[in-house]
Amino acid sequence: MAISFFKPKTNANEAAVEDRSMIDLRNVNKFYKTAAGDFHALFDVDLRIQAGEFVSIIGKSGSGKTTLLNMITGIDRPTNGEVWVNGTGVHTLNENRMARWRGKNLGVVFQFFQLLPMISVIENIMLPMDFCRMYAMAERRKRAMELLELVELADHAHKPPTALSGGQQQRVAIARALANDPPVIIADEPTGNLDSKTAESVFALFNNLVDKGKTIIIVTHDSAMAKRAHRTALIADGEIVNEYVAKAMPTLNHTQLLQATKSAKTMTYEAGAMILNEGANADSFYVVSKGTVEVVLPRPNQSDVVALQLGPGKVFGEIEFFHEKKHRASIRASEAGPVEVLVIGYDKLSELLEKSETTREALRQMADRHQGENLSWRGVSS
Ligand SMILES: Nc1ncnc2c1ncn2[C@@H]1O[C@H](COP(=O)(O)OP(=O)(O)O)[C@@H](O)[C@H]1O
Ligand SMILES: [Mg+2]
């Protein structure tokens, strides 16, 4: 296939990569003005998506999924907070620049396709190229045809969209979304109106595009479909469940995850900084959310040893929650870069575990296992 696709650049420098998140929402809040007063639809949303990631957003109807996507596409604006997409502050663009910017940077796919019924399938795909004056006039039709080949609908190029089935129309909509070769595809319930087999083929197409380097965000309330993405962000009542909290305690239900997210405080540490000292009183449970921490053990008459490295989603402070309330090891940020941890006080953790016996048991087993390892590293037989 001759068709060219945007390839995200890679950068060996961690910090630089961090700054180059394809999508970066920082402390986004959205209030809708209603007759009954302000409605808080998004609450302190932080979401970072790297180039080439395939992320699904799931949540109940009315939880804020479309509102969240509208912040990213610039269809609507946050009341406060920042939205960065491909290096552009979307929240800073005025209406004139917004449409042109969106046309080049984002391909948007809707649940009900939203193809123009009066023009042919191929003309629908050419429209964004015409609007953004992308590609030479003579090339646009050829490119549109190549995109139709990609979605396996070249035979239907000259039909009106209404002559096509729902699944076919959605594939046309995806081809249209790709017209200007945007780095990012945003799809709001793209399979919500399709039967499961057709939905499957639309997902296969998304997977194919991710392989070609696109960054894709889809909203779906089909959790089986959602699992086919690289990762899933849960949204409930306008709040995003912290994905590392979800990774650390996968047996919590949606509401409990939100509660855990809300009770976590974020702390950041410079590379190499001490986070906890061995022997100090323990009062919190920690989930690593960025970077790597080292578990450092003092050994009698020997130098300290780094017993373990813990990356995002890994936890510490669980041994002390179940056993003695003094830290069993020192924890420090690795030299590789800054570290972010989520801190949940033991009182909050207790409340949470009272609601989920399965999670308590899972954490207890982890604590027991780690306690045993801790003792053997120290040369103490347990
Ligand atoms: N323009 C609006 N004005 C007032 N309330 C709105 C508006 N748009 C959405 N809402 C409310 O915000 C909440 C989130 O809506 P939405 O983002 O559409 O949810 P979802 O896409 O998850 O179903 C809902 O309670 C909805 O009623
Ligand atoms: Mg919606």
C-alpha cells in the first residue's frame, strides 16, 4: 500500500519523551451551566497518553466520556485546566484556528458516522483534505481511494453513504478520519451502533492503525471490546480512576477504585531521593505511578543492597500494614529519573479493604510473601 502514515518520532531521553506525551490533560474541570446551576461534569482529570498508544475509556452513560473527548478535540473547552495534543495547547486556540488545527491533527469518529448523505463516499473522504488544503488537488481523489482500499470499501467509492450498511459507513467514517493523516484518532462509541461481528472488524481496523503508529482513543461501554486496547481508563461521575491504583488493586470494583483514587495523594521525588527510611513508623500504603523506586536493605557489616526495583503499578507499605508498623526497608527514587507515588493512608486503606475482602486477601498474601523475601534478604530465616 503506497499510502503514507505519520510515524511518531522516538526519543531516547526519558524526560523528553515524558514532555512529548501525544495527549496530556492536566487538572481539567468542566462545568456545564444549567437551569439548576453549574453541573460539574469533569473533576480534576489528569490523563496522559503517549504516541502510539491505544487507549479505551469506559464508564456508564452520563459519566463524562463524551465531555472528556470534547476537551481533546476542542469541540468544547475546559472550564479550567490544560489540554495538550501533539504539542498544541488546545485550550488556547481560538475558534478560527481550532477547526484547521483539528482537521490536521485529529481524526474524529462518531457513533452515528455523520457522513454527508448528499455526496458520494469518496467525496466524503476528500472533504477534510479540501477543508485543510492538504495534498495537491489532483492527489486527493487518489488518496481517498487508497484509504477506501485500506478499509476494504473501494468498490463502494461512488455510492451515496446511505447505500452502505452501518459497519461499512463506520469504515468510511474511519477512512475520512484518516484523510489528512492525523497522528491521533478519537472515536466516541464507534461500535455502539453495530452488531458484535461488525464491531469486531472495526476494532481490527483500529488495531491495524495502531500498528502503523497512530495514537487512538476510543470510548466504549463494551468492556470486552475495551480490553483490546493497550490500556483502559475508567471514568465515573466525571472522575478518572487512577490506572495505577487499578493495576495495584485489580479486584476493587469501579466505585471502590474511584474511592481509592480520591483518597490517594500524589508525591513526587527527584532521582535518587529518599522516600522512606527503614525503621521509620509506617502509616501509608504506596503505589508507584511514574518512574522506578528501589527497595534498599541495610545489611549488618556490609554495604546496603538494592533488593528490588518497583515500577508503575507496584506497591510498597503493604507489609507494614499487615505486620509491624515500622518500615522493613528504605525506599528511594532510582537514579534513572524522577518518581511519582500515590500515597493512601492506612486509615483509608482499612476503610477500602472493609468493602472488598478479596482485595484484602490479595494484599495480605502479597504482604506475607514480601515479608518472607525481606527476611531472607536480611539473612534471617523465617
Ligand atoms: N451541554 C450540556 N449541558 C449540561 N449538561 C450536560 C451537557 N452535556 C453533557 N451534560 C451532562 O454531563 C454529564 C456527562 O455527559 P456525557 O459527557 O455526555 O456522558 P457520557 O458520554 O459518558 O454518556 C451528564 O450528566 C450529562 O447530562
Ligand atoms: Mg457519550
